[in-house]
Amino acid sequence: MRRDAVVDIGFGSARLGFGGEELPQVLDAGLPGLLRYDHDAVNFDPLDIEAVFRELEQLGGFRRPVLLSAPAEGGALRRHLARHSFETAEAPEVALVAAPVLAALGCGKLNCTVVDVGAGVTSVAPILQGQLHDGLQQRPFAGHALDLMVLEALKKQGVTLPDEPPDWRKRGTGFGALRLAQDVKETICFCAHAPLATLEPAKAYRHILPDGQEVEVTSFSRAIPEVLLTGSETQSWPGLPRMASEAILSSGAAACREVLLVGGSSRFVNLSQRLQRALAESLGRKVKVTSAETRYASWLGGSIACQLPHPMVRRYSKAEYQELGEDLFSR
Ligand SMILES: Nc1ncnc2c1ncn2[C@@H]1O[C@H](COP(=O)(O)OP(=O)(O)OP(=O)(O)O)[C@@H](O)[C@H]1O
């Protein structure tokens, strides 16, 4: 039976596995991550991509068809992935599909606006009939920006921080300050049930870190995820409601009816309900906001997509790669 390798490259981690399976293996790139978003372009270290393909080889993912999921923009990354898939992984054929399209497919949706709040980037993408529609927006504000804000909050309280930076290519090199901030964010931070500015101040709450240090968390646990909704002028971040309502207004009717919320940083308690209310206020009508049940929506979409026939998924053969070169996927 045909068993395609499915490779989903995100800013913070790569997900690897095989078509037809429900879950990937996750290669956590640590912090700040696998890809970067500099000056409106997707940037990467070729060594990190090599490490992803080495991991794929160890999984037995070489010399078989490859389906790649990658950020919706990023020509240089796409060219690099094409080369590694055909030359390093010796794939007989390769397909590359934009991550938001696969996220929608992984959640069983053909028409929706995908809001993906990941590690390095938040993207909003209208999907119509299973295809990317005009109106894609990407901003370099997501989980990693929140980690930096938590780090600042910890520093302000005089917390002694581990200083060794984590390096994902050398596993087990210890945990850095950013990793501690990320852990605190994932375990303690949440969105308030209503806009924070409308709520009474909450009681102070002291939390004990694994090394015994105490921090007061009420001062930042709700305020930091709140920025996902309110936006931040200093960080040129418009906020999820504004990004999503602009995308909805610019897309066709079918994509307008439902927002699909995916990505690790969409998992804050109350975020989907707050986004739904904010969209109703700004658009003057109800838009359903659904949170993906699966943590790895775009990888799962890839696992489903590689079982779909051509032309639903465009696959390129090795002969086409030899004729057209690395530009195959950048068009
Ligand atoms: N339960 C949680 N609550 C809040 N944040 C979380 C939670 N679980 C994971 N995250 C955050 O989600 C981010 C990773 O999300 P995800 O795996 O979707 O990103 P990615 O696909 O690698 O990157 P990107 O979507 O930017 O390309 C990290 O910042 C992580 O701290």
C-alpha cells in the first residue's frame, strides 16, 4: 500500500509522519524556532531544515512520495523544501500545499476562514471550496511574542532565570529563560471571559516555580493573552478580531460563515468565545468560531490530502523537478 511521508513545517516545530495516520511525530525546534519572519519574508537556517530531513530518514520517510505543508508564503523555503524532498529524501513525487488549506481539510471544512495562531506567526486565510482565496494575512505575532512578554513580567518581579539558550539540534542542552516563560504561559495564562478593561481587578495569586521561586501571576496571566484580542500598537499587531473581520469582508460568502481557530496559541481558555463575540460586534452579525479538536490540524490535513487523487492535490514528478528546477513550488 502507498504510504506517503507527510512533513508539516511550522515556525516553532515540524510535524512528521505518514499519510493515513492520525498523529504525527513532533520535532520541537525549541526557541526561538525553526522559521523566522524577518522584514515580511519567511527566513530559515538551512541546517534546521537538514535536521528535519534527517529525522524523516530515521522515521523511514525517504524514497517515497512526500506531501509538504508549509506557510502560505515563502518562496525561498518552498524551493529549499523541493530540493531536499527530491534530492535528499529521493522522493519520486512531491506535493506542496499551503498549511491553512490543509488545516481546513484536517477539520473537515471546505469553506471557512482559518485563523492559525502558532509560534512565530498568526495567519488568517479565507478558504473557499478547499482552496486558498484572496485575503491572506500573516503577522509575526503569536506564541513566541507572548513568551517574550511573560519573560519581561518574570524579570520585573526579579525572578532568577536560567541563562542557557536551548538549542534544538543538540537535544538535552538544558532549558533557557524563554523555555521557562513558555511553560509559565502554557500553564498559567488564560483569556478572561470578558474584555479585561471591563472587569474588576482580580486578587493577587502566588505561584511557585519548579525551582521554588515564587511569582505573583494575576498581574500578567490574563493581560498577556488579552493582547491577542486587543492588538498592540507598539508591536504593529492589529489583533485577531481585526485581522479576521478584514479577511471575512474580503472573501466570498461561504468563507464568511465560520472561523476555524487552529494552532497552539489558540488554545487559551475563552479565546474562541471572546473572538466570536468581538466578530459579532465588529461585523454586526454572528460568525461561528470553531476551535480545531486536533492539535495538529495542518499535519492531519496532509495525512488526508495525500490519499486524494490528482488533480485535487497537484503532485510533481522527479522528471518535472529536473525540467523546472527548484522554482517548481514558488509559482
Ligand atoms: N495549551 C497552550 N496554551 C497556550 N499556548 C500554547 C499551548 N500549547 C502550545 N502553545 C503554544 O503554541 C505555539 C506552538 O504552536 P504551533 O505548534 O501551532 O506553531 P507552529 O506551527 O510551529 O508555528 P507557526 O504556526 O507559527 O508556523 C507555541 O508558542 C506554544 O507555546
